[in-house]
Amino acid sequence: MTRRFVLAAVSVLALLVLASSAMAQQFQSVRDCAVGKRVSTNDGRKGTIIKVDTAWSYCSVRFDDNGQEMSILYSLLNAEGGAAAPSGGGLAVRVGTYECISGGRTSVMDLRITGANGYSIPDGSGRFHLDSNGRIVFESGPLKTFYSKLLSGGRIGLNTDGGSFYTVACEFRKR
């Protein structure tokens, strides 16, 4: 997919939901949402799921802090109190292919991690490094202008504004 398509998807979704780095067990599918379940957002807000929209992969949450209700993409929610430490205790980006999805259902590209510091997408290849805080810095190539972070479950989040909401989530493709 082209960079323009990814940018458009990122821009549209950034207006819909806010969240930040994962601090608990991040939901892996809309099936993790259940009415009455306690959740937290990536920025630490806590609430209760009041409705599930499986067609759009959204969970409606009533927040404890202000009583507001908001529909949020499942992947931006965490089971309250869950653990999110990467396996092995250290941060690492797995070598292999990741499917990058926007909006919980639209595949925008495949991201291939080709080695400890190399990547490729259909538009080209480049180098990256992983900071100790989980931030992924694309040093060269077509993703150089993107901000990225290693999310819970080994997923890779991408955005264009450097904020804490990653509108494109790339999940490791198990063979």
C-alpha cells in the first residue's frame, strides 16, 4: 500500500480515539470485550464496558473519572490489572512478517522485520532501532517519517503525529 493510504488511515483514526502505551494485558480481539468487564485505556483511564459493536470492533466504555461513554477500538483497551511485560523480560522486535491493520479490520500493508535492525515494506526497506522504552525509531527508508512503539503482545504501533495513539497496529503473523 502507498504511504498516502497509510497516512489517510492514520489521520482519520487519530480523530476517533486517544490512548497511550500499553500498561496492562491489551485486548487481542473484539471477543475480549464483554459487557460489565473492567478495563483501562493505555493512558490509565479506567471504566466498564457497557456495549460491544462486533461489526466495527468497538467496545463502548463508561469511564470512572467523568462518567462519559466512548466507543473505543478493542486493541486500545486493556484488562484492568493485567500484565503486559514482554516475554523473556526484555524488549525485542521479532524477526518475521507483521500484518498492519487500520481500524481493526483493514489491512494496509505487510511489514517485514528482516533482522535486528532491518525492515521492509512493499514501498522499500530501511533500518530501525528499538529504544529501552519500547519506542521504535525508523532511521531510514519509507517509514522514516512515522512514529512507532512496541506494544503489548509484541505488536508494533504506527502513527504520524508522535502521540500516544497508534492508528495502525502491526501484529506478528504466525505461520
